Amino acid sequence: MYHFCFQGSNFLRAFRTIPEASALGLLLGDAEESAGKANFPRLIQSWNRFVLQQLIQDTIETDSGSGTERIKQMFESEVQTEVKCRCGKETERKSTSLLVTLTYPEFLPPTATRPAKEVSFSSVLQNSMLLDQTMQAWCDDCNRYQPTSQKRTYTRLPDVLSINCHLESNSDMVFWKIQEQLALARESEAHKQQLEANIASIKMCRYGQACTRQGCKFRHMDERDASNPLLQEENKASWLPHGLRIRLNKDGTIEIQEVRDEEKVESSSGFINYYLHASVGHIRDVRTGGNLIAHVQVGKTYHKRKEVRPCPNEQLQQLL
Ligand SMILES: [Zn+2]
Ligand SMILES: [Zn+2]
């Protein structure tokens, strides 16, 4: 579909020559794309990883000084991973990380006797970032694979936190869906009150029920009131918060709080504020493979520019 919207052929030509792009499976054939054979959720995440890695690599190649440092500061976390074998052998590794991949808690679908449990997004993110887990790993002392505990701490957090949601399994998808439903239910009372306040704010129509005006926006005390736009406002509650506050503790652990819509955020007690800036999602459609959708919060200046550009001359002058 996007082929009609813009010609990305120059970009594509350059892109095809990058070995990492084909290694990560980022190049889709036309047939693959239209038949819906591609794994789009995985593609989104591979792209994210690729773009970040490429950005760092290209900057290092062209700028060995402050530019690289600045880009790294924007996107890189400095991570320390502590690995401890059952035998007691400990190893520590310093590394950098460009994105967080979410891992979800084990989730059992709710039943009549076991209601769905609310788990906050911030706690899922926190656990994913700290990666406190036990896994099979090779130990040089034991000379075999052993259950090994792994723990991550941080020495630096990036300015831009990039997250791969890794919604690939069905149970993770169900987990996310149920958290969305719980968030909607949690906000339903507040939403109901909002709608009541909205209807109370609509002025009575001076013609009352005798009003014949199509789409009259005043109140008539009949069924027309229900179609008033002020009553069509949806419950916009979401599991995903609009922002996060993250604090890096002295011991390298992190603490995450969620920022909800109207809350005023104070930058105190060592928390860094992050706002949801962009997201890429996959809208599923079994016949075509679906579409990829990007949401980008562009800010006011972008919309101002958009308004001015297509105007005829005289309108433009008025605006200036
Ligand atoms: Zn060991
Ligand atoms: Zn009216």
C-alpha cells in the first residue's frame, strides 16, 4: 500500500546493500508482503534494533568525538550483569544496551474462582530491565551447564528509552488484552462521571423538543441528546501509561513509577521523566497480513507548519 504513497527507491537501493539488513530479515519481497507471510511483529522489533545499532555505528564512523558521546547518551544504557552459578562462582560483565525487551509474568487465564489480576506496566518494565532470572548457563568451574541466576543493574539510563514489546506468544497477548480490560474497568466510574458532567454542561435548546434543526448541538431532553458529541467520548483508559518516571538507585537497581494523563509531574528525588513519544503497532488481518501503524507525538510546532503550508497566499498573509 505504501508504494503508492511515496517512492522510497533510493533508500531501498542503499538499504539492500547493508549486510545487517538482510541478516535480520528486514528485506521483504513484494510477494511475501502482500501474501501476509511476513512476521510483522518480529519485523517491527528487528527494525527497532537495527536502526538503533546503525545509528551508533554510523556516528562512530563519522565522528570520534563529542557527537558519538552525545548519541550514546541519548540511546545507550550502561548495564552490569551479574551471573552466579549454583556452585558459587560469580562473574560480572559490563555492557551497553540499546533497548529493553519486555518479558511478561506467567499468566493464567482468569476463571470464575480466580479473577484476573492487575499487573502494572511499570512493574513489567522494571522486571524486564532488571532481568532477575534463573537459567541454564555454562560454568567453567563445574565444566557443564548449571542453573544460574542472572541479575542486571544499571550505571546509566538513556535519555530515550526504546522498548520492544515482544508480544509474540498467545498467552502474552491475552495478558496484555486482559490488562487493557482491567484498566478500562478501573476508569469506568470516572468516565461515567465525566459523561454526566458533560451533559450537564450542554445548554438547553431554546426551541426545546419542537426544535427541527439538523444536528442542533443544544440539549432537547429527548433521544437526540444521546448523539451529542460530548456524550460520545470514549473511555480512553489504557494499560500503557503516557509517561514514566525512572530513578536509578545507588545500588544500580531502578524504580519506575507511571505517569497518568493529567498528573503534574515534578522532577524531584532523582527521577527522570520519560514521555510516550512514538509507537509502532501491527493491525492484524488474516487475509492481507495487516498493516503497520506508527503513532508519533509531533508537538505543536509541527501542526502549525502543516496549517500554514497548504494555504493560498492571502490566507497565508493573514496568518503572518
Ligand atoms: Zn559452577
Ligand atoms: Zn435544538
